[in-house]
Amino acid sequence: MSLARTHSALPTRWRRLTLTIWGFAALLITVAEAEPLNHHPWVVYYAAEVPVTVFDPYELVVFDSEAHPPLQGLKERGKTVLGYLSLGEVESHRDWFGEVREAGLLIQENPVWKGSWFVDVRDRRWTKRVIEDLIPRILHRGFDGVFLDTLDNPPHLERTDPKRYARMTEAAARLVRSIRRHYPDITIMQNRGYELLPDVGDSIDAVLGESVFADYDFDKKVYQRVPEDLYREQRAILREAQQQHPKLAIYTLDYWDPADTAGVAAIYAEQRANGFRPYVATIDLDKVVPEPGP
């Protein structure tokens, strides 16, 4: 599953796509040497085929919590390994989907991501399942913590229908804080969910900015530069979070054609110049794409 699925639940200003494909010759990026403190290699990989030695260059690894390479070899190599957990949606292929549906916790199917359903994060039964069932499953497999996804959805729903979905954003933040309260020693990375950051920034270890600089157009089937205003807006949000929560690590995930090594290298340089910890991937996240060498 691609992390990019979360884009469907963003505010309108975050869903704008450019129809023009920017060549990297036009990006006007100043390539700077990365400061040592900004060099924290990490990777996200949603498959199970590659040997664990592929992950040797990385200090942080994000996997799907069910389909993934063996964890023991990575733990022996000192890697921090996080398991995927969707908090704002429930996917129909999960073995516990039927129980959640029968309990009445689902709101509606995501219209742009079939097979995935918005969940009512206000319902305490959802909190109970996350805290007492889903996270223990992930930790029992040997993960060091969780990668929290789809937290853009609660604010999106509340904006769409403020009366019906009142306090969804507050409930999502409360859920994240509850995870930290019950699991004080695990590593927690949050994907986007920017509107929650003022309330959860001190409860998580890291936030990921996805598609901050480069993205993928599913209609055109091409990689593209994120519009400049959207890039600047996300960069400002992440920098503000960094200032308000000094212990919060800021990661970025951008998408680009790995055959364009110069373009990939330029994205790494741009994000490191921003003070972030970047990874550049293919849109399906089913390959480990090494950072181009100097």
C-alpha cells in the first residue's frame, strides 16, 4: 500500500496537482553538502522479498506490520523498525476488518481508495482496539514502534461536515496521546496529520512530511514536482513543528523516478538543506531505492 493514499483526505489546497511535468533542470535547487547532523538514512518498504542486508545503510526502517521481511536480522544490526498502523481508515484486507464493521465503527468507504473505510476515531471502542489489540500485535512481532498513517482524515471529515463530524480532530489527537501514555517507551512516527501537531508534537518521536517536494500523478502516470506554494506551505509547517517541539525529528518522503539519479540526488540535497531527514522512493514503495552516490 502506498503512503500516498492519504492525499485524498487533505484540504483542497493540499490536493492541487500540476499538469506540467517539471524537468529537474528547471527546479533551480541549490545542491548543498548535507550537514552530518542531518544525515539520518531511513527507508519505507511495503513488500517482503529483499534480503535484510539491503537495509544495512539505514538506521530507521518502516514496514507494513503484517507483510514484511524477517525482523530479527534487522534488530541484530541495530535498526529501529516501525510497523504500519492506519488510525483514520480501516482496510478491508485486514483480518479484523469484519469485527470493526460489525461494531459500527466505520463511517464510509474512501471514495478514491476502494477497500478502505473511514473510521470514527471519536468512538472509544476504536481507541480500545488500537491500544489493547492492534499495537500489541505489532509489538509482539518484534517491531520497535508504530508508523501512524491516515491522520489527515479526521480533520478532513470535520471540515467537510462540521456538525456530523464535530470534534474528530480533537479525538484523533487524543488517540495519539493515549498511545504514548500506554506505550511510553516505543518509537512513534506520524505521517502528516499536520493539524494535530500542536497537540501531539510532544507525544510522538517523529513526523513525516509525505510528498513535500515531489509526487506522482496517477492519471498521467508520471512523477512531478509539487507546486511551489504547496511545497513552501508544507516546509513552513514542518519547520514550525521543529521549533515548537525541539525533540521532534522531521522526516520527508518524496517520490521520483529512480532512473533519474540527478533528480533523486537533488531532492535529497533540498530536503537536507531544509534540516529534514529525506527518503526518495517509487510510488508503490515496493523497492528499496538507494540514495545516489556523489
